[in-house]
Amino acid sequence: MRFLAAPELSEQFSFQPSILLADYELNTAPVHIAIIGAKKDTAARELFNAARDYPASYMRLDWWDRSEGPLSNNSIVYPELDRAAAFVCSNYACSLPLFAADEIAPKVAELYATED
């Protein structure tokens, strides 16, 4: 950011929205939604599609199929459940499991309402 905000660079252009976006992303956690379920599971796919369609400009979306091995970013431990579930996570803590696609958007709005 020091380079992007340097007067030598910032004075060359009248408006740089990309600098504002970079600052926002450096100082704000993305909306984080994790889907835990098999890639072949219809319920998991519905949860993933609902999460993917959430209108966030800055989002982290994980889909973990346990049969594919461990999650690459394992900063959060997810419970083993007998069906596909979605979790909305913020600050290394996640919601209780969500089993219906229409539960995702309200939970994201609830958890991220106070984070601005």
C-alpha cells in the first residue's frame, strides 16, 4: 500500500479505484462460506450454488469433499456430519451447520452486519 499511495504514483492519475479496493481487501476479512460435503452430493451442490451466488465482491468460498483429502487451509476444524452442510465463518469461528441453501444468505447478513 505504501507504494500504491506514494504521491509519485497517486498524483499521476485523478482517481484510482483499484487502490481503494486493495486497501479494503488488506484491511477487511472476506465473507467466508465453507461447504462440507461430497462433490457428487446433490445437497452439497445446492449449498455451493447458493453460496457462490451470494452477492459479495470479496469472498472466500471453500468446498471440502473429505474424500479428496485434507482441506488445504485448515485454520478451522469442521465437524463430521452425516449430510452436507454449509458454514458461515468469521474471525476463525463458524456458524452452526446450515443444511438448506436458503439459510446461507440470512446467516451471512447476520454475521457480517456489524463488521464494517
